[in-house]
Amino acid sequence: MPPLVQLQPLGEPRSRLGAALVEAVLIVVIGLLGVLLGAPAAHAQPPGPETFCGVYPDAPACAGGAPPCETCHETPPALNRYGEQVGEALLPGMARPLSAADFTTGLPLALAAVEGLDADDDGWANLEELLAGSSPADAGDQPADEACVDEDEDGWDLCGYDLDYAYKKVMLDFCGRSPSWVERAEFNLRGGARPAALHRALDACLDSEHWLGIEGRVWNLANSKIGPQLAVKSGNPVGPIPLADYDDDYAYFVWTQTDGRDARLVLTGQTFARARVVDGHTVYEEWDRAPREDLELRGGDRYQAVEKERRAGLLTHRWFIMSNTMFTSIPRTTAAQAYRAFLGYDIAKLEGLWPVAGEPADFDSKGVAAEACAGCHATLDPLTYPFTRYEGIGGGGAFSTPYSYAPNRLNAFADEDGERVKEAPEAGVLFGQPVADLLEWAQVAANSEAFRRATVRDYWRLLLGEAPRPSEEAEFSALVNDFGGVHGYSVERMLHDLIDTEAYGAP
């Protein structure tokens, strides 16, 4: 199918984002990008989500303000069958690519045109599925049968939330084992007190090794954020080229997620954490040392080199800036990873675009101001400037200190990237808001709706195995809202509400 929306094509890349970004964006432009993306902040894209919810305001998928990507996509930008039907009905006689205005005008008519079709051939019309909260593109997800069977062969209540099912799931998810026969019998004997017993079981399991231990579920939740590579790992075990120890990062991540701590510390904290096993139980302890003291204690291959007043959680941990910034002056890969890992926006998929006027300025002469690249870099480069003063492996000159904060770092890149690189500011822009440096970047990020949504989504996917379905969007959005409110950014408080959702407790 030809492209539906006019987007800027990408040419030969010259930034360090590399060919993967270009390939992804080239794929995007031939799809229905922006029809139903769930990122409300993607200002460079047509307002497809808003238009969809204007047509179907009562659809469960719109409970959170915008439908999830999965309404029209498989893994974005690939379309599912419903998305293909909408694309085929969208102004079929008009030449492609469509302008943003034509796209927005034609989308309501296209949606109406496919309401009576059955994209997934499950016997339910697309409109019936949308209004019922099931997926019109997934034959295995159908509107609930009003005459549902009360129980299946396992005795679960199939018509809604089942406390016995939820109890068994809590034990499996958080303790790593099924409840014993005695435990199940005791739970059932509690009758009307079973909801309280369910939450006591959760409290006990939140301290289990399965959940918070080294290599436990929370530990491994950080894999995509940290990106471990044994070949360059310091510490124990050690790789052949030890450059940094990511155990610091894993321990700090778990520390921020447990014992009721404020999860925003993952971006804003200025201390560190370590994991110790005491009598078979993992204990996470906060610690803080000046770089010189840490150097003397742990050696040059492990110490954390950023002074406390310049730390911003995992964003300034040695491993993060080593593995992402490496030798680059304008470390776009570092900013893109932070945006993706902690805020849920993947610029390679054109998510979360907030173009800044006058950008990209292309201070490092990488060609990113060309028409083929500017569409992404007008957002990415202002995101990146606050990261430019943090040294990577050592590209800042013979006398630079790797992995440290260096205000004049860019001066050492003039021979490679041109004199203008020294003019690159430390101030940047995040979500349209100016930020003076990385400390302010981290504060704006940690207090954003994007951070709340990304954090809750991490645990939702961990426990339910997939992103929220359209019919679950209301429950998911309530958790996102409460995470920054009554939960006080405590992951454990949020989890107590998550296990009460029908999405979690319905068989």
C-alpha cells in the first residue's frame, strides 16, 4: 500500500544513530503511521488518535485519552488487518501520500466505512469489537459473552474477577511458586476476608528472592534499560576488556523500585546502591562516595566518576554513559536510549516527536539538518544537548577523565567535528519545555506523564505478558494517574492496585 501521509524521507545517515534508525523510519513512511499511535505527544504526526476518539468517544480504548498502537498496528509501524482496512478506505481516489489535513479530514469517513466489516473473521463486526473493548484484528479477543459460563474445569469464575485465581497468580508471579494445598485451603476459609489475605500474600512475596533477588524479576526488568555486555564488564564476573560494572546499575534500579521508595529516583537520585546476600536473602543498601574515594576503594575500572552535584540517577552511572556516549561529542544515542528506556518513546519509530524551532543546528557537522534527517533531529538534538558534558570512554582529549562531568568537554572535539561543536549548548528541550542541564532534564522527565505511563506499562507487561488491551485501557490509565498521586511513585503501592484490576484477576 502506498504511503498515506506525507513524511520526510530519510537519506544516507551521518549521525551516530546509524542505519537502524534510518531503516526503521523508511519502513514507517510506507505504513499508516499516525493513524492510531498511542503517543499523545507525537506532534509531528497527524492527530489520528484524537480523531479516532472523536468518532468513538465511548470506546474503552479511548479511556486513557488515546487508543493504543495495537488498535491498528502489530508492532508499529506494521499494520494489522483492521489498520489495513482503514487505510484502504481512506480517500481511495486521492493520490498518495496524503497531506496531514486530508488525512485528518478523511479518517472519520474511513472508520465509518469499515465498521460493518470483520477484519479478524471472528463473527464480530469491527464496530462491535471497538465498542466492546476487544480487538477487531485479533480473532482470539472477542466481546464477552453475556451468558458466560460461571466456572471452567478448574473452578475459576469466568464472568469476572476471581479471588482464588488472583491468589494463585500472585503466588506464581511474585513468589515464583504455586500456593500449597494448605495455603489454598486457609485462603478459602477466610471468606469475606480473602481480599485482605490476597494483599498480605503480595506483601510477603514482594520480599521474595524470586521478585527482588539478584537475577530476580525486578532485576531482569532492567535488562533493556541497562544493556549488559559481559565483554566489557568490570567487577565479578569480569570481561576481557573491563570498562564499567553494570552491577551498580542493576542494584540501583532494584533499590528504586522496592520498599516503597520513590521510583523517580531512577532518574533523579544522586547516590548509588549495592546488593548483598545475607542469610540467603538479598539486601539492597544505599551508598555514596566521592569519585576519588571510590577510585581508591574499587579501582580505575569500576569507580563512579561523576561528582554528586552532577548526578542524575542511572543517566550518569558509569555504565550508561560508557555504553551509549562512548566517543561521541553530541551523544544522540545516549539521549535516544534514555527517551526510550525511561519514557517509553522510540524515536526510531517516530514516537514522541516535539520539534524545536531552529533545530537541528548540526553543531557537529553530521548532516542532520538535511531534509532527510531533520524530521527526527529537530526533536532528538535538543534532547541530547544536556548529555554533551558527560564524558564517555575518553573522546574528550588526552587529559579528560572518562565517565565524568566536564563543562568544557566539547572543546576537544573541534579537530574531528569542526569548531562549531564548541558552540553546542548544555541547555536543551524535553517535551517542549526548556531545561538548563541534565539535572533539570531528569526532573522534567521523572515528573512527566510519560514516565508514569512507561513505568506502569513495564510492570503490566511483566505480569500480564502484553501491553494493555483496548478493553483494559481504563484500568491501566487509572493506575498511571494514581502512580503519581495516591501511590506516591511507589511501585509496590501501585502493584497492590494492579492485582485488584479485572485484567489481572479475571481468568
